[in-house]
Amino acid sequence: MDLGLQNKVIIVTGGAKGIGEGIAILLAKEGAQVAIVGRNATDNEKTVQAIIAAGGKAVGVQAELSLPAECEQAVKSVTDRFGRIDGLVNNAGVNDGVGLESGNYEKFMVSLHKNLVHYYLMAQHALPWLKQSKGSIVNITSKTAETGQGNTSAYAAANGGRNALTREWAVELLKYGIRVNAVVVAECFTPLYQTWIQTFANPEKKLEEITDKIPFEKRMTTAEELANMVAFLLSERSSHTTGQLIHVDGGYVHLDRALL
């Protein structure tokens, strides 16, 4: 299926690793010009070069998105280079374990900047360009907003905010023909997930326990499977889809695992 993304300029935050990398690579395969925004220039460039080597188009933009001024500068860097923005994928963030018992006000607020505030700022700065292109926004969110996880109050709150902003923006931007959707992630094995799983006494056993609870095929969702949905939502193939929270999770959140 031709998704019609040829030469579209699409920003992917956190596009150098994990889920974001999978999204950036797939969008480039679809012919989009991908702007990878992230804090580590070396990581950005590594993914950019991999995309170029495969025949795609990509650029890296270094930005610490927890700093508001750098969100604005990141968008400016993209528009200075390309003169347009056709899509925004808000993806960057980290499950940093700022819980109710383990955290404090300062840590909580820092986590919100890492995980939520830049979603708003990136969208706000990109909005004038998205109005021109009637582009789309896709927010990557987490099941933690719906299921809870324990010891991650800030991350769960941020994802609840991402879900709420998805529907709020979908309403606000109707008049501009801009669609806004979210892809909700449950279990996907990324470098950050690898780091987390290693905190357990028996990482292999813990990983097996988790995957055994995923209803469909007893396996984790791949970054490519998440990227496929993101690409669809950015494309005109989803032209009447907006305000949706779409779970790509093998049934993890909504299927009753007790019955399986």
C-alpha cells in the first residue's frame, strides 16, 4: 500500500533509539524526509547515516527537549532547512521511576518536562507549519496511564496527559484539517526496557513472566509494528481518523488474560 508519504517532512522526537528509531526508519522507507530530534548528536547521526545508507532521507537535530527554548529551536532548525512540516511524532521520554514514595516535588516536575511538557511545546511550535500542510500529529503514549505500574507516578501522569492532549488537540485543530491520534505502547523491548529488566535479580525469568501475559502470540510488540501504525496515522490512508488512542499491544491492555 502506498501511504503517500513521499517527500513529506516529518519530525520524530527521540528518533535515534528504540521505538523512535523504528518509526524513523520505516517513515524513511516510505519516502518521507525524517528529522530526528534528540539530545545525543552522535546517536542521532548514527540513525541518520543508517537511513541514508538504505536509500532514505533524514537529518539529525540535537535538542534537550526538557528545555523549552530547545524545543522551539529544534522546530526552527527543521523549518529553516525544509521550509515545511507535514507531520509530528511526539515520542521522546523515559520511565524514570519517580513514584509517590520514591519521589519529591522537584523530581516530579523534572519528569513532567522530560515526558509531557515537550509534547505540548513541539506541537505548539510546529502548529503554524502543520496548518499550512494540513498535517498530522501522532503522540506515542504508554499503558501506564490506564493500568498503572507502581513507583512511576510522574511517568503515569505524563502519559495520562499525553492521552488527554491527543483528544483535546483533535478537537481544537478540527477547523484546520489537522488530525491528532495516539499509539499506546504496552510491552516493546527497547534499550531502555533492557536497562530496566536488568534491575531484577533474575532478568530472564522476569522477562518470561511479562511476555507470558501478552495474549497474542505471547511476545512483545516490535518497534516496526508500532511504526506501521504511526505511518498509517500520518498518512491520508487514515483520512477520517482523529482523536483516537490506538493500542498496538497484542491485546495486553484490553483482553482478559485470566481467560487465556
